[in-house]
Amino acid sequence: VLMTYDHVEMTFSDIEPMPEAFKGTKKGSVFLTPYRVIFVSKGRDALQSFGMAFYLLKDCEIKQPVFGANYIKGTVKAEAGGGWEGSATFKMTFTAGGAIEFGQRMLQVASQEFYPAPPMGGADMGYMHLPPPPYPGPMEPPSGGPDLPSTPAAEAKAAEAAASAYYNPVNPHNVYMPTDQPPPPPYFPPEDKKNQ
């Protein structure tokens, strides 16, 4: 869970036919996850919870009325097996504040390309981040080419670098490194740079 707010009111409109559970104002809490927004009702409402996956949302806006609490409005399309069909307009009103912070973070997370749509599976399937790929172990040093020196010292240094860290080409933003490595040596500027 990336963010959560209590004292949120949820209403639905523009849905035909309107399911009984969607009628009226729902009061509860809202949760932001990497894949969706989840509203959980307080009390014994017919709608206990409602999840909106980012890939099913559109036209989301943060509204700041002159009179009344700020709210987030948008359209959500029904997810397969979700208990309803079509699309609906939702309005999440933050009666105790937080609509701007929540809405900005929600739009930021929803726009991130590295948050793919969750896998399609059974209704009981949970969504989670996949663990990093297993460490492949030391790699073979690269074979000498025209632009690479082919000395025993260069080959030993390349083997050391290949054994100390790697990255997954599918997600090059993450680098996996062993944690038992000594810290790098301290940097001392050359004597001629100290006096400038």
C-alpha cells in the first residue's frame, strides 16, 4: 500500500442498470497500491469494497469546489468477473482532506510505464511485485575484441566486475549487487586540485 486515507465518501453514477450495491453514498477508506485504487466501506454497506485497476480508469480529475470538500472524479470500466458490467462515473470525496495529495500520487503511479496491468487470473489471485531474478553467478569474461585490451590483468578485472553485480535487461533500472562487498576506497583529490 503506497498511501491510505480515511473519511472518504464514494458515489457512482452513469451506470445502467444501477446495481443495488452502487446506490447511495458509501463511507470508508481508500488505499493506493501500485496497480489500483481500493475503496473499503465502513460498516455493513452492501458494497464492502471496490477496486479500480489503473488500466480500467480514464478521465480522472482532481476537483476543488469553492464550497465543499475536494474530490477525485473519473470513469471506471468493469473488470471481468467483477460483479457488474459496463462503465461508471465515480466520485471520491475526501471529507477530512487529502484529495490533492492522493490524486496527484494516484495519477503519478498510474502513468508509470513499469507498472504493467496485473496478470489475468482467478478472482482469488493476489497482485504483488515479482521478486528480482535469481543471481546468475559469475559470468564469463568477455572475449578480447579490437577495442578491448587482452592482458591477464584486464581479463581478471573484467571477471571481477562481472561477478560483483548484474542487471536484468528486461528492467535495466535495477542493478543487483552482492551486499558483502567492501566499501569503495576514499577519494582524495590530486595535490594540484586542492589549492584551487
